[in-house]
Amino acid sequence: MKNLRMLLSIVVIAFLCLGYAASQMAAFNGTATEFASKIDQPPVQWLALFLLVVSIVLAFIKDREADEQ
């Protein structure tokens, strides 16, 4: 379970970093409104919802390794 949580953390951090870098590039290139309209699409919203739900579910699952120690 610890590995799954670590993998989720890495994926979320990677998406946040890449999204921030892409938005900054779009802002510097003057295409921020086009970038925002491309990002504000259902697949991106569904991905964000999926990551949120998985994070909440993993928060409620007990870690057996921590219980044994």
C-alpha cells in the first residue's frame, strides 16, 4: 500500500509540475486563453476527479506495515 501511495504522489506531483510549466510557457508566449480553453475539457476534469477519488480512498485504507511495527 505504501508503494501505491508513493506512486500516486509521484504522478500527482508530475501532473502539477507539467501543468504549471505548460501554463507558464503559454503565458509567456501570449497564448494563455487558448491554453486555458484546451485544458478546460472533460477529459482533464475527469482525470482530476479520478485522482481526487483515488487519493481519498487511499487515505482511508489502513497501512498494514505500519500496524505491525
